[in-house]
Amino acid sequence: MEGHRDSPIHLGERGIRIKEGMGARPVSNPLSPTNYSIAMKAYIEPHEAAKLEEATTNLRDRLLVRLSFHTGCRITEALGLEVNDLDFNQGTVRIQHLKSRIKLNCPQCGAGLGKSHAYCPRCGSKVDKPSTRQQEFRKVTYPAASCGASYGPPPGTDGAAFLPTASWGVSSGYRMRTLPVDADTMKLLLDYVNRGGPVTKGDRLLIFGINRHRAWQIVKKCAEKADLPKLLNPETGKMHNVSPHKLRDAFAVNAMKLDDSGDGLRLLQEHLGHASFNTTARYRKVSGKEHRVWYDKLWMDKASGESLLPVV
């Protein structure tokens, strides 16, 4: 019996296989834990992120993949990184939070409103058209210096103590957060800067100098080269290509698997730049292999580890 032609799953003579073009392969036993994880895979594992990085062909693309996964930053935040956002002494990067928010307010008393509010919760007046304003953030300005100089050791030094800091150059922005970065990634960044990789655009010295669409193309092409499967959205049931945002999701999921305590969630919220705790908490949802393992344990005897279900 064949499945509906628009269904993501087709039934064939050899069992169940995922529809062509969805990145999965034919499986003989769809109910085995291994095959279930293939059909239900929703995020990238660390070893797959490493394969994605290995599939890159130049240092810029490698850093794009590595920073997206190792910091969990949004792709717009990664593409907005400037050389003076890197602090090699502290091993950190400064992220400009580029997500703007529109605030709704009561035109009578100025109280904050939700999208569904028909009446003001403070003054009780009917709200036909709320006033809107973009949320403002504290503006930060850094001292000017020459951005065009080489980041190699200056004359008269042995190079060991010299590293550029985030105080170099000119930068201004709004809401920011500072993220720690592992030593190997910082070494790659320093090498990239010394090679002249950053791109000048106006008065900014950008790390990557590419647009969002190009970044998505790079990640998609590398995923295909690394033979990574497409990923399932567990909420919609649709399959998606590996993308920069999937690398951010992978960082969050793996951080959650390591520590899902209250403190761990709070630190992850700050690291990802989420305004709402609920946005961070959604990464607690398990999917794929973890879901299957959890479900199978429901039918196992704790003492013997054997299945409680009758053999069919």
C-alpha cells in the first residue's frame, strides 16, 4: 500500500522510506530506535557540526559555521560582527543585539499593552488604536583608533603579550551581550584577522562581509557535502535544510542536555539573548532519539530491563 503522494512517508516493498528529496534513506525496520531517529531527527549533534565545519573550503566559511555553533548567536548577529568586537585577551566576542521590538501603549495613560488588549488594564479605557514605539536601548560608543593596522605583534615585542582588544576601532550600537569563546576558535579568528580576511564597509571592519542569503547558501552547500540529513520540525512535521539557525538550535539543545536546571536555563537565556524565559524553555522539548528512548522505557521492567509487552 502506497502512502499519499504528498505525505512525507511512502510505503514500499522494502518497508518504509522517507519521501525522496527529504534527505533520509530507505529503512527496512522503521520501528527500530536507529531508524526512528533518522525519521525524527530534529537537531544537529556536535559530531555533525564538526563534519559541517570540515566540509568548508576556506577559513571564512569555517569560522561562520564554527561561530554559529560554538556561540549560538543569530546569523544576523554573526554577520554584524566587527573586528573591534573581538577581545583576544579575555577570549570573548561582543554581540550587538539586532532584534528590534515594537511596544504597544495605551494612548490615554501610556500603560503597556499586549496585542490582544481591547481595554487598557490600568485606566480601563477602550483601545481602538494603541500607540506604538520601537523599544530603545542604551547607546554605547567606544574610543576611536586606527582599524587598519595589522594585528601582528608591534616592533620591539616578542608577540607573546600582544593581543588586540575590543577597545580598538570605532563602534556604536544598542543592546549588547558579551559571550565567551573557546581558545581554538579565538586562534582561528586571530589568524583570519592577520591574513586580512575582514571586509571594510563604510566605517566598519566586518568579520565576514557577506549577506544573510549567502550565509544560508554556504551552510546548505556544506551540509550537502557532509551528507547531513534534512531536519524535522517537530511542531509542523516539515523537513528543512540545515541552516545557520539550526546551528543556533543545536547549541541550545546541547547546552540543555548538559544542564537543564534553573540556573542552567537562566544562563542559556542570557547567552542566547532571549527576552522571554519561555523562548529558552522550549529547548527542553525532546525529539528524535531521546523521545524514542523515553517512550521505550515506559514498557520496560526496571529490575530486569526486559520489555513488559507481549511478543507479537
